[in-house]
Amino acid sequence: MLGDRLQSLNTQILENLIRAAYLPTDKKADQLREINIQLEQLRFLLRMAYELGFYNSNGYQQLFEQVQAIGRSVGGWLKKVTAA
């Protein structure tokens, strides 16, 4: 069940990133904020999966770093969109 939720959330984030890329500039900010919320939910679920023993520390660290990198990219994109 947790694995299904992680997979579903990953897919939703990807779909929302694609959607944000094609939205007009004035509508991107709301979509990017939604993605930030989903990334926070993903971080929480990854921590839960790690604490339940689904990932070892190396696997968790790699996943968490990738999610953090995506978050930084989305944050930069949001900053650029809201400054325009």
C-alpha cells in the first residue's frame, strides 16, 4: 500500500511538471505550488518507508537527494515565474 502510494505520487508529480511546462506563464505559479506540496508529501512517505525498513540508508539518501534536487528546481522555477 505504501509502495503504491509512492508510485502514484511520483506519477502525479511527473504529470504536474509536464502540465506546468505547457501552462501560460501567469498560470504556472499555482501548479508549481501544488508540485511543492506533492514533493513534501513524497518526502514524508519516503521517510516513513525508510523507518519501516523498506530502504536501507544508502537507498534512502539517494532518493531523498533526488527529491531535494527536484524541489530546488521547482523552487527556482517558481521564483522566476513569480518575479515576471
